[in-house]
Amino acid sequence: MSSSDYIVIKAEEDGVHVIGLTRGTDTKFHHSEKLDSGEVMIAQFTEHTSAIKIRGKASIHSSNGIIQSDSKK
């Protein structure tokens, strides 16, 4: 996935957490969002963001296809 690729995250339940993780020798959390059911977030990997963690039931759309995450409960 190049840095110009976007992913779309659609919350399927209230309280889905989207967490950005830093790039470099020490991976750290650098940004967090909380989505409620039906909310959509568009995210991008950058020179600062190397990974995105999603906690909760969501649909994740990327150039690689669609992935469903499980409920956090």
C-alpha cells in the first residue's frame, strides 16, 4: 500500500476505536478516534503513520478488498 492509498472504516457498532501507530524504531500510539454506528472515517498511511489499529465491529475498505473486524464485546 503506497502512502497515497486511503482506507475507509465504517463503524458497525457504537464505540469503535481507530488508533494510528507511528513509524520508526519505537512504535507508539499517536492518534485515536472513536466512531459510533454508521460513522465513516477515511484514513491514509503517511510518513508518520505506519499502522492503524481498529477495535470493535467495523467494515474496512481498502485497495486490497473489504475486511470485517469483530465486535469488541
